[in-house]
Amino acid sequence: MTRIAICPHLSVEHFRGGEKWVVELANRLVNDGYDVSVNALPYAPDGERRVDATAVLDDRIPYEERWRHDLSGVDTGYLFYHPGAMGSFPGAERYVAGIHSWIYVSPYLHERHYGLVPTAVKLLYRLAGEYDLARYDVVHTVTPAFETRHSNVVAIPNFVDAERFSPDRAPLADDFTVLFSAAHIPEKGWDIARRVAANLPTEIAVLTTGQTETSHIEGMGFLSEDELARLYARSHVVLHPARVDTDSMVINEACASGTPVVTSPIISHVRKNGAVIHAGTASEMTAVIRGLRDEFRTHRARYEERCRLARDLADSRRIERVYPELQRLLVARSVDSGGPNRRLPFELAGERS
């Protein structure tokens, strides 16, 4: 039986995008008969742990947090990449480096929303990253915006459960509703979202996951995945002014829910059509949301076309399409991408690089 270790750089109990990806992938693999473990580093940003790992992982999946894991006997170790990550996860027969972080995509060394540690990691990667990545058998990137000289690079986007995240989960809210579902941190544009909300007319409702003391935004508390899916379906637009992203789960889940997105024009937000609208400043985002509200009121067919386009975009990331590619990546003794910087032929509908 193939043994697979999935090794995130954060505690699964932090339970945001990357950790949810780990749980979904691990649970599917074990249901398909693979011997799977999740070996995490014992770090949760700001000490925030939203779930108990044993409550979200299948009972057959051992979970452990420590700074150094022995992967002896493991066929494939999938590591959320950071320079030197192998030092924390030695012993596997084969290694896959998972590129999930903006740090390895960003064109800038210094970004003021990042602190000392992320900036130091960026610098280390720029100095020695190519040498370090060469130790891995395969590099998996969730975004085509990532570039490397590694000879075996596979691009497979993040997946979305399009049965759960669906327009059919709930009817649209009576009031025109804007949803901010990312973390309340500058990297995800929480400060921009607050400025946008303050400048929107009061008849537009602005909601967010989690708690907030911002008077213009209503906090909905911690939501289960089903509750989150219903909130996406009830919303008329999702606001995602992120400064940091790879293949955004917010955008994927919003589009699967048939909800248009207003987002920032960073290089990894490659989706660009009527369903994913780029705006560079808080004032521009405010204007776009006002325009979408007016469109919903007076040109409903045009708004509904955006919703259809959103679902079309999400189709390329349906878990039924993406999971088999990830399974092949983790199980195959050799995954050949066809040469330097060649990707698997994974068609991403409606996207532009």
C-alpha cells in the first residue's frame, strides 16, 4: 500500500485555506485506500486554532504536530514548501514541493504588510531557492504565476467542492449583500474592505466571517463549511482585496456559488472576465460594487450572465477534475511534466495569464 505523508507548515487546527485543502485531500486519499498521515509543524498564526484536527480528519489518518518528523517508510512526502523544509521532514523516498505561498510568487522583495520573518524567507528563497528546490523530485504549483528552473514542474490548481459551494445552497438575500470571507489581516486586504464598507450606501449590507468591531460590517462568527456555502450563495458579490494570494480559495468558492468577485489585480489573480472584476484601490472597488448593485436592479440579465460566467470559471477547479491529478502526482513513482517548466495540460477555462 502506498504511504503518503502530507506535511503542512501550519497546524491543521488553524483551519484556513491551506489547512482545509490538506484535510479534504487526506480524507479523499484514505477513502481510496491509501495509507495517509498528516504531519504538521506546531505553529498557528496568532495562536488561532479554530478546530480540533481529530474532528475534521478521518479517524484512519494519524495526525501529529512537531518541529521534526521522521518520514522513514513513507513513499511520497508532500511538503508545503519553504526553504529548508526537508530538514523538518526527513526520510521519505520521494518528495513533492508544494508551492502554496505568495512569498514565492511575489515580484517584490519587500512588502510593507509583511513582517520580518516572511521577508527573510523571501530573501533566503531568492538566494538559495533554486538549489533547494532541486532536491525535490517534483514541484507542484497551484498557480501558473510561479516560475522556476526545476525540470519537473506540475501546475494543478486548488480544488473546490462545487456540490457544496453552489447557487442552489440558499436564495439570494433580500438586501444587496457584499461578503468578505478572507482572514482579517492586511495581507488579505481587511483594511481595504473596511474602507470600502464605510463608503457604501447603508442599503448595501456588508458581511464577514468571524467577529468584527467595524460598525459598517456585520460579523457572522465562525462558520462551518456548509454555513459558509450558504452565505456565499446568499451574497450578491464577494469582496476580496487581497495583497497576498496564489490560487485563491475565496475566488474559487465564490465562483462555484455563482457569485461575482471584486478583487485586486495581483499577478496570481489570473482569472479575468465579467465574473472576476479587478480594481486597484478602495475607491475603485466601491465604485464597482455600486455599479453591480445598479446592474442587479436595472439590468438583471447582465448580472445573471456574470453569475453564469462565475460557475463556468469554477468548473475547471471542480474537485472531480482536480483530485485525480493530485492523486497521480502523489502516487506515481515518476510524474514527468515533459521538460523544464512544462505543466500538465490542465485547461483553466476563461483565464488569462
